Amino acid sequence: MSNCSSVTKFLLLAFADRQELQLLYFWLFLGIYLAALLGNGLIITTIACDHHLHTPMYFFLLNLSLLDLGSISTTLPKAMDNSLWDNRHISYLGCAGQVLFFLFFISAELSLLTIMSYDRYVAICKPLHYGTLLGSRACVHMAAAAWGTGFLYAVLHTANTFSLPLCQGNALDQFFCEIPQILKLSCSHSYLREVGLLMVSVCLGFGCFVFIVVSYVQILRAVLRIPSEQGRHKAFSTCLPHLAVVSLFISTGMFAYLKPPSISSPTLDLVVSFLYSVVPPAVNPLIYSMRNQEIKDCLKVELFFQT
């Protein structure tokens, strides 16, 4: 293939060679996807319908659930379709759309996770300034900034990636369209431009991660000064799982985009990409909300009135 105009479709990586295993993967992905839809859908509905939850923390949580639904819906349905029908094809425009939307959702989610850590820092460490620093207008502006920067980031990288000439075939060693895999097909030195953009992006992502860690360190220091052992346990049981999920999301994402070719393999690439693209949207509802007593109480009230 001499250039990108001659590529009309890509071939995604199959999870298994046998049809029986492909069907097994289909049911596994379907279960994960339905769990993510149910968990995030319940959070969105509960927060939107209950005025007691119209606070900055739950406003950001609602936005996080929307982004989680978007990101997992960008990758898993196509993977399920390929597993069910034993079909590896994805069109050129479909691949470009998948890259665009996936980058949009995960970059906006990283920005939002950074904002959420700031929200918790102000709430715990500077409670007297909470109403001033995180008023309703400020929260809307911060959420809009997260969505807007995610969209601009996605458009920039997608346009740059799909402007590259491709001459190394059309087979991607991944279950969805991922920029590092597309760059392997490039036959032009201009791919270094996209690599440079990815390096800058990873540095920004690492900066967000450092900000989140520093925020949680300050939060934990404040929690240790709580005289109640029950209060400390509640804070630790909430903060540490949050930090673990964020660490998994950022570390696996950076590894997927920065790992040297010498250690790259289809199996490793598949596992790493699954960890940062599928696991966080599926477990975030459990980590961020199902352990939250207010959310559970509101869900119980809604179920009671429905019955």
C-alpha cells in the first residue's frame, strides 16, 4: 500500500483462533459491558433525579460516568461484534472514528479525575473555602474545560495520525484502533511528529498524575488528624481505591503509548490496552459510588418507590 488513500479497511487482532473461544470472549465482554452500562447508568440517573446529590462532588461524578460510558462503548461493542461473527474488519472511517472518540473520552476523563482530586482536596483540607472555590459556575466551567480540551486533543491526534502514509499493510495488533499500532504501519518519517505529540501528551498525563497523588497525600495527612478511628477508616477505604484505579488507568495508558518496540508483543499489548480501556469504566461505578452511602441510600429510596 503506497499511501493512506489506498487503505479502505483495517484488520483487528482476533482474541482466539477457535470459534468456541471467540464465543467465550463475546459473553465475557457482554457481561463486562452490561455491568458498566448498569453501574454508570444507575449513577447518572440517581444523581440527576435526586436534588440532594446536586453538589460539586456528585456533579463531577455524573460527568465521569458519562465519559466512562462513552469510552467503553467506543471499544467493546466492535470487539463483541468481531468475536461473535468471527470478523476482524473495521473500515478506514470506522477506525478513524474509533480513535477520535476514544481519545476524546479518555483524555477528558483524565482531566476530570484531576479536577475531582482537587475537589476532594478542597473539601477536606480547606472546607471553609469550598463554597468559594467550587461554586456552581466554577464547577460547570471546569467540567466544560475537561470536555473541551479532550475534544481538541482527540481532533489533533486523529487528524495527524490519519494524515500519515501507510505502506506496512493494514493489520493492527490490537482489538481496537490504537494510535501506536497505526504508527507501525506508517512508511514516512513524518510519523515522528505524532510520536512527539504523544510524548508531550504523556508528560501532561504524568503531570496530572503527580497532581492527583499530591492531592491525595494532602488528603491522607488531613485524615490522619481525624480523632475518630471510624472516620479515618472511612476516608482511607474511599481514597485508596480511588488512587489505585487512577494509577492503573494512567500507568497502563502511558506504558501502552511509550513502551519500546523490543518488549512489544500482541499478548502484552492486548492485556495492557484492556487494563486501561475496559477495566476502569467497568469498576469506577463500584469504586466511586457503590461504596458511597449517600448513593446507596438514594438508590434504595428510588427502588422502594418504584415497587
